Amino acid sequence: MNRSQFDPSLKKSRVLNAGTMLGLALPLGFGALCFAFLMAPSRVSIPLAARSRVPAEAIANRPRRVALADPPHIAVDGVDQNCNACHQIFASASPAHTALEFHNTVVLAHGMNDRCVNCHDPTDRERLVLRDESTIPFAETPRLCSQCHGTVYRDWQRGTHGKTLGSWITSSPQQRRLGCNECHDPHAPKYTPYVPLPSPHTLRMGEQGGVHEIDAAKVSPLQRHLQEARRLSAASRKKAAHQQSEGVHP
Amino acid sequence: MKDVRIWDGPSAATDEAQTASNPTRRSFLRIGAAAVGGMAALAAALSPLRELDPEDLPDVEEFLQKHYKEMTAVEMEAALARIRANVADRFGVEPTIRDPKPLDGVEFVYALNLSRCIGCRKCVHACVAENNQSRSPEIQYIRVIEMPRGTLDVEKGDHHYDRPQVPDTAHFYMPVQCHQCANPPCVKVCPVEATWQEPDGITVIDYDWCIGCRYCEAACPYWARRFNFAQPSLPADELNPDMSYLSNRPRERGVMEKCHFCLHRTREGRMPACLEACPTGARKFGNVLDSKSEVSEILKTKRVFVLKEEVGTLPRFFYYFDERYPNTIDPEALVIAEQLREEEGDAFGAMDVGAAGRLVIARASGMSTEETCA
């Protein structure tokens, strides 16, 4: 209820009552806002990060490495030769001999499997040799690897290890599961490190650098809070321990 | 008691009666100020229109186009023709745009081997090249999170890692993209039904129907949805002309987008682009309704988990591990092999690998050499 109804002395000052003030202030406020909006730059400038280019080569769709054909052949002094072209003329060094005079670009880093004839057939260099001394063509490399890497071979057969290209349809003729040596170098099967492609730089994602474990406290309010709590509890524990030690040895 | 007025007192009624016939100075000021203020507010509210780019306005056909599910085949053909002309006009390339339908008896599932992922980000950039995302500002569907080994705490994860080489031995890598949930929260919150789940499990977006409210982005627990804040920029020479209506056709400013399992490829039997670029074979894709498919084998035989299972989204994107991780040689075996090499000399070297292996295992388990060979 308005007080002016009962207090005649207030009637004269009605021009200043709250309603009138509001009625004047609101339009004035709107006017000021309008002015500010109209004076603002017409285009909001969105700062854009420079884009990172990725060479098409880096994301090409192909097996990680090119496996030797079957039967294998390599270029010797620029001439394409089958393996047996040389190996049937020249005798190989003893199986225990590891220092290579030829093929010396081969880096052998296959764990304890460090003898050529563990895998290569000593008599026919265009075939591979199994442990029972039977030989297989290069195209059947997974059988050779399976002798030691049984669980991986089982996974590969199921399709849970390795890479499949072409089609996801199991009955499709385009579907092709890559062999062991199309990803792994048989002489050094461990993957070498990669240089990662550029990290994202999306404005929405904030500054580059992300939340590292070390400066998590700077970025995350929760981490800051937890750190503060930990510090306080450590301080109070220390204080309690101090008091206790004073109590024991006055 | 008379009527209660909040701001004018009991004489307001007479005041108004006066105003109609003979306005006082006060009522004139009040009405005048209100009118000016109202106009000013209207002008202020409309001022963002000055920033409207004529390119942002849809043409009449696009404006009148129906929702994807309501379009007849003829109307879809007209829409595709319009998009084809737009793309040719904007990029100078004639695209092969089509609208592949879901296949019968197919439900797509993705599986990712965390033991194999090395964090090289090839999938991220293959996806960008395939799906015509904006290059600057950058839009990427896949986020590779680097996390400390022994944790699975995405809060401690970092997707901005910039190392000279990966993988880092103290971390593991977890790529996250749209999980194509069977119970998708993003679909539920869309106020205009611009996003929905297809029968083959892919959640799609009708870019012409999206109003850009970003509710879906907020609803997604996997940070999978991306918004075009600015007009997407895409150099004409990087445009992928192999496109479809629901997947990788060029988007406009103010619409949402996300991973769609490369449906223009996968609905035609091909593999997703991220899988083809992966150098380690960590990514597996297939039909979960086919018991012989790779993803079915993984679900049957591997240790599988889904991200944020507790939120109940039922993802179609599974993570799994191999039995042994990291895949390294037991260092003890190497020491024993070295000892044997010294003791046996060339005889050890001439052994085949199986015999040498048996010897190492025997030595490690405390048996004598004679016992093994016997």
C-alpha cells in the first residue's frame, strides 16, 4: 500500500516516486545500450590460428612397408636380380657368421633370432625355411612367423591383430588382410617411433599446451582446491606431530 | 479497499483519465521516454543484423527444403542437384554427391586397440582430408588423448601434446571420436530433430535442418560434436569431391557436425578413412551382426571396455587391449641369452631359434642344459 495515501505531506513529492524514476531510467538505460551497440565495431573479429598443413603423403592409404615380391628379387648395382642368381654361384658364409659382407644395409634387430638361416633356406634363397626344415614361398611369411609368435598369429587369423584393407564386408573379394611383413620389417620388427602430426589448434579448445599434470593446479579449480586442502592437512599434521613431540620431551 | 497499484498511488485512475483528454507534462514525458526507449531497444536488438553476410542467407530452395526424412526421392534429387551446383560454384569442382541408404542386416561397430595406438595423429588428419572439415578455424572429429600410463583419467589427459617423437614411454594414447551410441543423449536434446540415429547405428545430422543451438554438443559426454563458429574455410584444391548428403558435403557457418563413420564410404563397403591411415592396425571396423567380422571376434575374445560406461549411452565404439602390453622382450631373457652366447660360443649361434629359446627358458627356470637337451 502506498504511504502517500495516508501521509498528505508526501503527496507533493510524487514526481520523485520510485515508479517514475524507473520509468525514466529504463528508457535511458536502453538508449545508452543502443548507443554502445551502434558504436561497437560492425564485425566481430575472430582471431584464427594459422593452419597446419599435412602432406598428403603422411596420410596416404597404403601398407606401412612394401614387402618383397614372391619370388623375391632385389636390385644389385641397378640390375634387378632374383636371389638365386647370385646365391647359386657364391657360397654363403657359415651360419654362425653374423658380419655381413653383402646385404649390409640389413639391420638385424630381431631379438635372439639373429641368424640368417633361421628363416632363409640355405639352399634355395628364394624360399623360407620352417623349423621342420620344410620350405615355404615368401608369400606364406605368416606361417614362418607363427612358429614363435603363436598368440599374435592366432589373433591375426581372427583379425584382431594387424590391418585389413579394402572392405569391411567379410565375404568381399576386395577385403585383404596385410601380412606380417607389410607392417613389420622382418629383420627389425619393432616399430620405430613416429613424428606426430600437428596438434589441434581450435579456438574453442583454449590455449595450446593443455592441462599437464604439473600445472594442473593453475588451470583446474578442482585441482587448485585439492592442492590447497592437501597443503592445509599436511600443515596441521606437522603441527600435531610437533606438539606431540614437545609433550614427550619437554 | 480500492484497487492496489504498485507505483502510482490511488490517484492513478484519475491521472489516466486526464491523460486521455488533456495530457500533463509528466504523462507526456513518461510516454515519450517509453517510446524512445522502446525504439532504442529494438534498434539495439536488431543491430547484429548489420553483420549478416548475404552469403549466410539460404536461397529460396534451401529455405523451403523439407526435413531429410520427409523428402521424397524426387525432392532429394532436387536437393542434391542444388548442392552439386553450389559446390561447383564455390569450389569449381563437380562433386559426386549421393545419398547412400543404410544396408540391411548391418550394424556398424568400431573397435580400437589401445595396446597398439602410438598417438601419431594420422587418423585425425586423414579424417579432415576425407570429410571436408574447415581448415581454419580447425575442425577435427578425432581427439587423441595422451594419458599417463596406469591411469584412465581423461581429466589428466592432454590432446595438445607436441612431442618430437611418439609414443612416449610414460604415456598411452586414446583416440576419441563420435561413439555412435545406441542411446544417444545428443539426439534426445535436439529441439528440431535435426539429428537422429539411422538403422545401421550411425547418428547423422541434416546440416540444412540444424539451427545451431549446440544443445547436442553440451549433451555429448565424449566431446564428439563440433560447431562451425565461422564460415568454414576449405581450399578448393583440398576438397574431397566424393561426398554424400548426410556426411561430408560442405557445411555452412552455424551448424553442428561430427564423425559419421565415413558413411559415404562404409555404406558402399569401403573402410573409414581413419582406419586406412592408421599405421599400426589399431583401428578395426565392421558389422557386429556378422559373427565372422573382425569386430565380432574382438568382442568375443578380447578384453573390451567402453568409455564412460556409467553414463549409459551404450556406445558402438569399443576400446580393447592385447594380452601383453607393452609388447617388449622380457629383459631377463636377453641377459640369459647373452650369458649363454658367451658360454656356448658359436654353438649357441648356430642353434635354430626354437632350440635357443628352449635353452633360455630352461636356464630361466633353473634347469640344467643337459636336462633340456635330453
